Amino acid sequence: MSKLMSSRIAYGEALVDCGIENNQVVVVVADVSSSVKTDFFEKRFPERFFNVGIAEQCLVNVGVGLSLEGFIPFVNTFAGLLLRSFEQIRTCVGYANTNVKLVGSYAGISDYKDGATHYSICDIAAMRAIPNLTVIVPADAVEVRKFVPKIAEFTGPVYFRISRADTPVIFDDSHQVTIGKGQIIHEGDDLTIIAIGVMVERSIRAAQLLKKEGIKVRVINMPTIKPLDQNLINLAVHETGAMVTAEEHSIVGGLGGAVSEYISQVHPVPIEFVGVYDTFVETGLNHEYLLDHFGMSVEDIIKAAKKVFKRKNEYH
Amino acid sequence: MKYYSENLILKLNNYASQLRMDALKMIYERGAGHPGGCLSCAEIISTLYFYYLRINPRNPHWEDRDRFILSKGHASAILYAALARRGFFEIGELQTWGHPNSRLQGHPDRLKTPGVEMTSGTLGQGLSIASGMGLAAKLLNAKWHIYVLMGDGECQGGVVWEGAMMASKYHLSNITVIVDYNDVQLDGACHEIMPLEPFVKKWQSFNFAVIEIDGHNIIEILKAFDLSKEIHDKPTVIIAHTTKGKGVSFMENEAKWHGVAPDEEQYRMAITELKGGTNE
């Protein structure tokens, strides 16, 4: 098992670095600063930090107003709570194409103590359906740190999804990220697993176990869900001929939806989805347990991979 | 107290009348739009666009301009008319409103129309967005002012009061809200659909400076704007008592004229009235 690191702390630290680099960076938060770690920024740059209280619609609109005047607002709350401002995000961020960086923390089922009210298993589906929005889900704390300055430099609205959990570290400091690009992190040509977030590390473990059984799996880390890295998917489709998507999100409309929408138009191949099977997830004692018991275990990935591999062979 | 000449008052009243006719013409020709809420805010819009706002039609993005947000985006017709009459684009372009490829969308779109500060149309957004702009102005040490024209009906939405708390908390005296209080919304009278009273007390309790005026009286509007600039520790709200459909007798105070276009006969009668004639 790899070493664990906190994505939210990495985010909070990266945001401070961003604030040092660029005095246009401002932070807005809805009363969850010490949870989502924007308190680091507040301490360093109190004049560029605004707490709107428990008012998510106002949160987004304050970010919109700041962005209209040239600031780069990072707007923060729990991913599940950000959905309260979905209309503001559609109209004032997406449609008005304002340079607002929406950061949904405590994403997926990582806020295991609080349960379904605080989980976000449909945020990716919702956000990626909004034109103009770029949707990014980092795989570990290193990617979080790498993406924050890229998002600040990028012109246009972004949804950035962060876990509450301490998650396995996959990458070292030499890791490079580019918005809109995925990368192959495990080679194979029997099938491809495309994964995001905490499921990337689980997919690598699944690929290593499948290798022992003679199934060669390609694993793609796809942090940008929108716009999708179509070239990388095209290559995988043609070179491996079968797909599994793995995400800490509902199988409805998330990464699986995005990938299958694309490949069904260009080159349909068998595909299986690993994620939350259209249900509300319970409270748990820890994050790992919930992932393991609600459809996102390494074993679930292996099962999906074997199933899709079988389907692929039946096709030919 | 500042002196305002009779000529200025006359000019602004004439513009209000012109904008009413422009907006009705646009709504009639398009067969769609919101006449009632355009007619009720004509004096407020004319005072802002032809006297009060520091803006430059040749440079819509001039940094030091005052910002105006039409939170009640349904009144787009009168905003477009004011922008055209003020020189942001040709008056002839008003005919393209709502047509394919037009820069004039059904509701204001900041990316398409010169002079539109912020996209609007879904109600309740203006004040919280203005709060973000007000914070930005403070960070930039900028002197421009932000005006937000709101409908009364949209004050039924919670996000308005979230924005109000934000503006109060940060003492954003660079924000002046004008509420077009015509007491009529889509489904009927505001005081029946969802009462706003005690409205003045509501705003006072949110730590706003409150000024109540007759929203069809140019001098009162001018004085209220002047007064709001003298307040340096809190945002201002001007509660402008108005008549929905003002100036067209059969549209006045009628909810059914919230969002429908007049037919040819109705349009002819309305224009006759607005020109000062009668339909007897």
C-alpha cells in the first residue's frame, strides 16, 4: 500500500502558493474553511479571503462578481453542498462564462461520517452537462498541488473535485499535469481501465493482479473529464478494444457516461462501469470500507475487467 | 442640496417616455416580452442612462465606468432601448431582438450585447453578484459605483437576502439597489402571492440605508441617488414605488400584462396614450 496523503491539505497549501504568485487570486468560502483548508489562505491573505456563511448561492455569485472585475476567485464548499447553487453555476458561471474556479471538496463518499446528505455522487454528471465548464478530478494529493496553479492560469470556469480522505499517493514530484490530457500509467493491450480520483490507485492494483492471471490491462488516469482527452481514448479503443471506467461517483452521467458517449459515436467497444450503482450510500466507519462495499473495490474492478474482456472476445 | 434644472427633468421624462415606446414597439414586433415591468422602471432607467451613470458608449468596458446590473432581466427590452438611445449600438438593431444571430437575446447576455454588464434573467442574482463586484472595487481601491435594479417579486427568493447580508457584512457602500416596487408579479399581486411587507423594515434589519421614493418622479430618483452616494458605511436600497404597466391605462396594475405582447389594436392604443393622446 502506498503512503497516504491529504488532498485537502495539499489544496490549501497550493492555494497559498498561488496567492503568493498572483495577487489576483482570491478565495470565497461558505463556512467550511477549516474543513476544506482555505484557512491557510485566510491566515496569509486575510484581505483576499471572503466568508459568505452558509449560503452557497451567494458563494457562487460573489465569485462571479469578483471574476467580472478581473480577479481569479476560488470558490469553496463541499461538493455535495455546491449543488444547491446549481442554477447559479449554470447561469452566472457557465452561460455568462465567468472565470470562476469552483472547488468541491469532501467529494464522492469521502465524508464517510456524514452520509448521503454530504456525499456527492452526481456532481460530475451535473457539472459536465453545463457548457463552458471544465471538469477536473485529481488522482492524488500530488495532482491536486500540480493542478491548482494550472487552474489559476487557465481562462474559464473550472470545477475541481477534491477528496476529504487521505488517499494513496501515486505520483512523485516530477509528475506533470495538463488540463485536457490524460496519461497511461500502466501498460497493457487486452483492455483499458479509465479511472479518476481515488479509483486510479485501485485500478493500478487491479491491473497488477490481473497481470498475474495473464490479462494485460492498460490503465489511464483521466483527471480532466471535460473536455475529454479523445485522442488517448481513441488509441485505447483501437489498441485494446474493451473499456472499464472507474470512478467514485454514480455510474449515471459521470466518467462512464462521458467515455461511453464518446466511444459510442466513434468506435463502440464493450464497456463496463465501476462506481456507485445508482443508490444512496450509507454512513460508514471509514472511506475505504465504503468504497469496498458500495461497488468500488479492487475486486469490483477486476470483475468488470474480466467481464468486459470476455465480451470483447465473444465479439471476435 | 443639488439643484436640478427643469430642462434636465423634462429631458429625463421625455427619455422615459421614449423608452416606454421603444420597449413596447420591440415587444409588439417580436410578439414576446415583458411590458409591465419595462413600463414601471422607465424613469429609473432614463435617469440612470441619461444622467447618472458614468459610462462611455464608445468604450463599454472603460475601467472606471459605473456598473449597472439589471437583476430583473425580464425588462431587457427597456435596457436594450436605453443602450441603443445612449449610443452603445444602432437603434435599428433593436428590431433584431430575439431573432436568430441577434446580439440582443431574450434576456441580457453580457457576452453578446455592448453595455450589458452582467447576464441576467433568472431572478434574484443581481445583489449577490454586485457584492462580489463591490468587494473587487474595494480591493482595487476603485471609485466606481454599482447600481442594481431589482424587481419586487424577486425579493421573495432567498439568494437576494444572502446577497444583502454579504453587502452589509463588508459595508459595501459602493452598492445602490433600486427595487421597482410595482407590487405585481406573474401570478398576481405580490402582496397576495407572497407578501414582502414590512419591506422597509426588512431592508433596515439587513443593515441597509433605506430611501423610499415615488419611482416615477425624476427629482426624487435623482435625490435618492445623490443621497446614496453620501452614505459611506453601508449599502443603500431605494424602494421605488411604481405602477406596473405605467403609462398605458389598460396595462396598469394588471398581472396579465406581466409577460404578454400587445396585439395590433392594443399596441396602437398604447402608443397613442404614451404620446399623450387619448383613445376616446
